[in-house]
Amino acid sequence: MRTVEWAHGKVRMIDQRLLPAEFRVLELETPEEVARAIREMAVRGAPAIGAAAAFGLALAARRSRAADRAGLWRDLEEAAAILRAARPTAVNLAWALDRVLRRCAAESDPDALREAVLAEAQAIADEDVEVNRRLGEVGAAIIPDGATILHHCNTGALATVDYGTALGVIRTAHEQGKRVHVLVDETRPLLQGARLTAWELQQLGIPFTLIADNAAGHFLRTGQVDLVLVGADRVAANGDVANKIGTYKLAVVAKENGVPFYPCVPTSTIDLSTPTGDDIPIEERPPEEVTDLVFRGMPIAPPGVRVANPAFDVTPHRYVTGIITEKGIAYPPFSVSLRRIVENPK
């Protein structure tokens, strides 16, 4: 199944909190439930969050009892505000909500408006799959046969509606017959690399080795990595990249050791209205995500410790070799190349 989809008037999604131990599908019936699933990371990854939010609006349209267009539109705007607040960093969430509302604003009949909201949400989901496949083709072209690729967090089918961004590039190279090997960062504190990326690579039959986050520098320095591929939750107009916490230090060490560093993103993740990475809001996650980890049957931290738990960091564009999109690869100067790619209709 797709990571998130519409089925029989409900939003179905894979509960990623339980993987790899258990595969469970959630069925959500209200926009509030969708917002909670986004906030609690039952669904995660910028493209998947965007599609989930769009389907959350479709739930709001179906559940609204408004008999006229004005009342229904108020219900949609209230649901959009709830969904928009679920997670602040991933630009795809707001992008998807804005797209649905903008495309459906001209509908005057309430029933037609309800159908238009669902149709636009479904279009976002379907387009995401096609975009990721094109992105995979673009990115696979720069992967040499026999490459070892360092990967952080999870960017596969689980982070999108289907197929994946950075892992989609790796998947395409593998399907083309290239011999690739992936070094998988465990990605603390929620271990998306160890739990999700490793699980996906096993399903795909792609060779990989799981490493501790703090081992990445060793492999980069000793020449055991050919390139670094990551995703992103938002790319600023100047090429600064917000991604899962720990990405910045990978980019710095990669540049120090002459290893190319490529974020892989759909163009919907590029936010030309955000000038630099300093303008990107960074989500602070609950301290329990850090303190509630258990090591050998014991908590990893003493009770009452103070915790800082930013979900993302920003990699300045000077550490970025290029940004892989479904429309091509943007290279420096990013302020020029990103705008050209985003505004290109093809």
C-alpha cells in the first residue's frame, strides 16, 4: 500500500512509530486525528506529511454539516489551521494546504467544493509518486557503479506517498543494475535510519550497513564514502537546507574530506519565500524522545535532566554540492538555479 492514501472515506496510513517490529495501518476519520498523527510522527517525511494534510482537509469537507458554501469554507479554514500547526518546519505541509484551498476557492456549490477538495488532495498524492520516480532517474545518473552512499534519516517510500526521494535515487540506481552499498546512519533520537531505512532497504534487497551516527566521520575521513545523499524538509531560496538533526555535521565533514553532498527534494520542498536557512522555524520536540530511550533495561539519563531536542538543523549552502530535484540538479549559485528550476513548468 501507499504510505498515506484515501480509502472509503477515511485516511489510511502506515503507523511508522511501530516499525520494524509491527506493521499496522491507521484509519483516521477527522482532521484532528490526522494532525495528531503528523505531530506524533505516525506519518513523517515532508512529502508524506503534505499528502496527509491534504487528505485531512478532505475529511473536514466530508464531515462538515454546513449547508452553504460560506459555512463549509469556514470549516475548511479551521481544519487547515489545525493541520498547519502540527509541525512547523516541513514546508510541504503548508504548501499542500495552500494548494488545495487555492485550487478549490472558485467552487460555489458546497457539494462541488467537497468533491474538489478530495480531487485536489488525491492529485497531490498521485503527483508525489510520479515526481519521486523522476527525481530518482535524475539522481541515479550521478551515482557511479560500485558506489558507497552515506544516508541520514529516512527518505524512502515511508517518507513520501511512495518510492522516496534520496532513497528513491538509491532505489533507481539499484534497479538499473548498479552495485550500490548504503551506510545507514541510525539517526538519533528516534532512530529513523535504524528502524525505517534499514527496514526499507531489506525489503528492496539493497546492500547496506547500519552505523552509529557518530561513526560517520570515520567512514568519510578514511575514504569509504563516495557521496552523501539526504532529504530535506525545507530548502531556502539561497540553497540553505533544513533536514533531520545531524545533517549539518555530515555536510561539514563531507566537504572537509572532498565527498559530494546532495540533498534530494521535490520542487515542492523548495521555498523561495524563505530567504535563508536562518528564516526557517526549527521544531523543538518533546524531551521524552531523548530521555525515554532504554539501554540494557535501564533509562539512559537520570530523572529530571534538562533536554534540548531540536528535530532539524540547517546546512548552509556552502556545504551543498548540488540539490537533486525531479526537474534536474541545481548547482551554485543556488539563488539563481533554484528559482530557474522551480519556475520551469516542465
